[in-house]
Amino acid sequence: MLIQLYIKNFTLIDTLDITLYPGFSVITGETGAGKSIILGAIGLLLGQRADSKSIKAGADKCVIEARFDLSAYKMEQFFRDNDIEYDASECIIRRELTSAGKSRSFVNDTPVPLSILKELGEQLVDIHSQHQNLLLNKQDFQLSVVDILADATPQLNTYQAAYERYHSRQHALEELRTDMERSRQETDFLQFQHQELESARLQPGEQEELESRSETMSHAEEIKSALYTADSILSDENGIVSMLHTAVNELQTIVKVMSATGELAERMETCYVELKDIAHDISTLQENVDFDPAEMDRINERLDRLYELQKKYRVESISELIAIREKLHQRLSDMENSDETLKAMEAEVEELHAACCKEADKLTQLRQKASRRIEREMQERLVPLGMPNVRFTIDITREKLGRQGQDKVSFLFSANTSTPLQPVSQVASGGEIARVMLSLKAMISGAVKLPTIIFDEIDTGVSGKTAEKMAHIMQEMGLGGRQVISITHLPQIASLGSHHYRVEKEETAAGTVSRMRELNNEERISEIAQMLSGSDISAAAIENAKELLKI
């Protein structure tokens, strides 16, 4: 809960440092004294957008800081998940704004983005202002109220997991149907492409071999001439091979008289064998080199076809053409089997839909059961608040599956026996809506255990005994270590606060400033007497104030 609030240089506030307490506290003050400024400052701490115009005139920076006691609320996991130091007894949140338009946020002196500040703030403080009554217009708010009071979160999580599985596969099914329809329209073209590549009888390495043969045939005469010359030099009667053979024989004849020639003869014999082998290979190549115009035309025609296909399919090799052919084959095969795939996926989606409906039914049952209990408790709460003939019903109707289930929730209301039940936002007056929202908040606070709830003029449109009953409800909400703060103009509510704060304006040499301070008993008597009788405080008002305060 909020235990201390510090504000410096925020609009009309130069410095404010106030201690707050558990239970039910009240804040009073004349209209325009600055109560909304304090709420605005707290709102900034909770992650609302900042405006440099909020900085007090003449100041370079404003600071808003609050200390919270979280020891009863098991929030350690949030701090661990966001890598923030955790101190259950003292959590310090700080927001700084500069005149240059910069904003910085800190939690326990750790800089945090605004999104983290907002997420934390939603778990610490609920500010109920008059505009929040408009939430009764929104069905998602009404549904969330029922879910909170039904303790439906575990079942809602189970349902949403089932819904995500169903929704994901349903989306995949729609994509498959779209792809199948598109594929059916493309079938003829795909079959043509596949047949074209299939009939080309593509073989890996074929292009390289053909290009080599074409190059050889294009230079056949040049190649034959070179091979003939080389063959003549090596193999003629007086060629190198014959002469080398003669030289080997001559050396071998003198080995006995000159042993050193033996090694030379062996080396020359090796050369002779190698050159003889080379001469044979050259002769063979010479016999195989021939220019065949018909073969040349066939090779060039085949190469032209391969180049044409590569250009058409925007690739640079036969291997890529083969890959395209196989991909087309697989796609056509998949298309042939797509009907079976479609049936299997439809069956899977139907099964997931059934599972999702089963979980949605469980969620509906929880909501229906909780709704009957909420109706009874709302009746019990609203009758003492000046609506003896009130009827409050929660209408749950079925709609198509969505992320929140299959239920449409509507709060129906009638304050009179003669008025038919209608949506609460359409028929309830401002005062009636305030009482409905207070009753709902009282129920929610018991279920959620929110540390701090601030009511900004929840008493609008009510007075007298009804206001006193509303104050008792807020007192009840403040039990169990929780903190409820009400900004009020009604003495019946102000008198029931355990702690009473007053916001007031003061004219100083530096201009108008707003102050907030806690009142002692004498000051409370005077404040409530003034709320009862106006600026001229009568003796009767003083006595009435003492009676309200039970002093």
C-alpha cells in the first residue's frame, strides 16, 4: 500500500511530503484547491503520459516519488522477472520530468521503461474517477468483473490455450484452402513446366561435357595438325623414340667396360618407355580427332536448348534446372494428395473446435454460477444505498468463440418496479451508477486484494444516509490491511475516515500554491462543520460535526 507521497514542482505544488496509512482515509478541500493535481501526480507514477507543461512555472524539473509497502502482496516474481531489486517493506517508485520534455522512471533506483512502470502501477493502485463510471458501457469490463468474481482465471487460461490451438489450425486450414484453389488455377501451367523439363532429359554434368566436345570439334584441324607433328617427331623412323632406343642400346654395350653408364642407361630406358607411351597416346588421340558436321550440329542444338531453359527459368546450371523439375514434381504430387490433406486437417480442426467448445462451456458455467451470486450480493449492497426496489441482473448470451470465450455479458438494471430491466449505462442516473460501481469495486477488492484504491468523488449524486452507507462500504473495503482513500465533498463520508487530509490553496509571494496536510481532531471538527454549513460555521454545525465524528 501507499505509505508516503512526495511531490516537488508539479503544477501548483512546490513541495508536498505526506504520510498515508492503511484503512479508510479521506481527502477534502474546496473545488479547485488542487485535489485533481495530486491525483494527476499519482497517475504519472502509475505510467500515464507526461507533459512538460505540468512542471511548476520557473522550475527545471519536477519529481514525484512514492513509497509502498508490498509485504502482504507476494509480488517478488514481478521484480525478479524485470531484474529489479525487491524489498517487500519498501518499494520506491520515482518519476522525473524535465522542462526539456524528458521523462525518466525508476523502481527502487533501477531505471525502467514506462511500460514496466504502468504494469507495476496497475498492481498497486486503482484510481476510480468519475470517468471510470463510463466503463459500465463496455461489455469487456462487465465480462472482466464477472471473471474476477468467479475466480475464472485458471479456466480462462485453459480455454485460451485451447482457443489458440484451434485458431492457429483454423488459420492454417484457411491458408490450405486458399493455396489449393490457387494451385488448381495453376495446375495446367505447372504441368506444362514439369513436362518441359522432364522431356529435356536433363543429366548432371551433361552441359560441361557437351561444351568440351564442342570446343574440341571447333578446333579439330588445329588439333590434328599439332598431334600429327608431335607424333612424327616422336614416332618416325628417325624420331625421338627410335633415336633414344638406339642411344640406350649403345650405352648398354659399354656397361662392362664402364660401369657408370649402367645407371645412365637405366634412366634413359625409363625415359624411352615413358616417351613411347606418350607417342602411343598421341597417336590414339590423332585417330579419334575428327570433324563431323552432323555431330557438331547435334551438340550445338542440345546446348542451345539447355541455355534456353536456363534463361527461361532464370538459373545458370543444369543442376538448378533439375532442382526446379523435382520441386514441380513434388508440388504436383502434393496437389494430387491435397484432398486427403484437406480432409485430415478439417478433421483436426473439428476436433480442436470441439475441445475448445468444451472448455468454453466450463467457463460459461463458472460465469453463470458467479453471476447468480453477484446478483444476490449486488441486491444486498444496493438496497441499503437508497434503492429499495432495485433489480440487478447479469444477462449472459452465447456468441461465436473468441479469445474471452463464447459469452456476451450485459449488466441489466432497474431502480423501480415499474421500469423494465435495461442495460445499466442506459437507464441508471449518475448517482445510481456511482453506487453500482462502488458496490462492484467493493466486491472486486475482496477478490483481487488490490493494495490501494482511490475514489475520486464516488459520492457524486448522493447525500445523507446513502452517503453514510457508501462510507461504511469504503470502510469495509479498507479492512484486512488494504488502503482506501476517498476524495469527497460530503461530511457523512469525511467523518468516517480514520485519517483526514485537506487540500488547500495558498497565495504566496511566488504565486498560488497547493498544500495537503493531515488534520488533527480540532481541525477535523472545523472542516466537517464547514462542509455542513458553509463558510459561516454555526454552533449547531460544530455539534453536528462532533456527532458525526463521535467525539
